[in-house]
Amino acid sequence: MNSILKQLCPPIVFSAAYRLREISAKSSSRSTNGKTQDLDLYWDPRMADLLDTWGEGNAWNDIQLLMAHREGKVLDIACGTGKVIEILSRFPTLDLHGCDISDLLLERAAKRGIAADRLTVTDATRMSYADKSFDFAYSIGSLEHFTEEGIVKFLHENRRIVTGPTFHMVPVSRSGKDQGWITPYQSYFNNSEGWWKEKCLQAYPSVTFLGSSWADKISEGRWLMCNP
């Protein structure tokens, strides 16, 4: 597996976390202290199956509302099996593209009917797209799995390749405190809005927080709308 490409984590499968403990346990590189990530499971066909349903009734509703009246070229970052691209294809004003770290997941996206020339295997911290390639971009449940350095690089890359706002759904702690890097299943940051604001402002002049319909026992979903 390409070690350079394995720096981008596809979106967390929030609703399926406990069902995937067995897969996670077999991973060859356990996540520790926010320094490394478990990525091998994104080449597991069972993960691909779960990615087809995890956002139903919450995050996938959110992104439709955010993109419904927009027009232009859009990048789905960590697009997985392409389910969200398929959902958004109902809006004819959107020119949809996707990228992911996992070629296995992108193969599933292609089988879904998404044209291969719209799908790219790339590292979100060093994307292969040219400057100002897109009008908008979004990610769903992905950014919180990067290291702190990786989060900032990800956001800088977004600003480089996207001319308009970008939207990123992440969990924020219900306590309002920075709980740091936690590992109940798939390691991620569960921190406050203030922590996320500080990261976003390293790459963008402003960020707006929007509510999400996703939530669990320790976190609530937030959309980071990063404004160029």
C-alpha cells in the first residue's frame, strides 16, 4: 500500500463504529496520541459497504441543504464510495468531483456510475489539483482524523484549490472542553468550537459555525464554513 498516499483519512463511519471494532483491531498501525492513524480498514470491503449508508438521516441531509442553490464545480474530499456525489447529482447546477486516499473506495464509486475522470486518488494535505480548480468543496466526518499539523495543511490546500467557501462537518465536544485525541474506535479529535476556530483561522480569514443534524453521546456535529 502506498505509504505516501496513506496520510488522508476518509470520513468516520459514526453510526457503525462499534460494528467495526473487529476490523480496527486487525489494523497493523494503532493510532497513538494524534501522531498516527489507523488507515488499513479503508481498504476493507466491509468498510466500503458501511460507507454507503452511514450518513442517512443526518449529515447527508445537511449537505443537500448547503449545496442545493449553488452553481459551479464542487469537490467532495474523502468521498469514499461516492454516495454523496450520487445524492447531490440531483442538482444539475453542480459539477461534481471526488477524491479519496483509498483506491478501493474509489473503485466502488466508479461502479456506482461516477465517471473515472471525476475521481482522484490524492493526499488532502498535498492535493494534485491546480490552483483555483473548484468553486466549492466539502468534507464530512474526515477532518477530525488528521493530526493537528495535517488539519492546517488540509485547510491551506482547500484555500489554494477552491475559490469560494468550503464546508467541513466535524464533531465538537458536548462538554465544550478540548478532550483531545480519543480512541473509542477510530481515533479522532473531540474538541471545542474554539479549538477548531483557531485551526481554521490559520488558513482562512474567517470561519462560520453551522449546526449539523448529526450527534452522538459525547459530540455534536458542526459544519465549519471556511470563508476565503
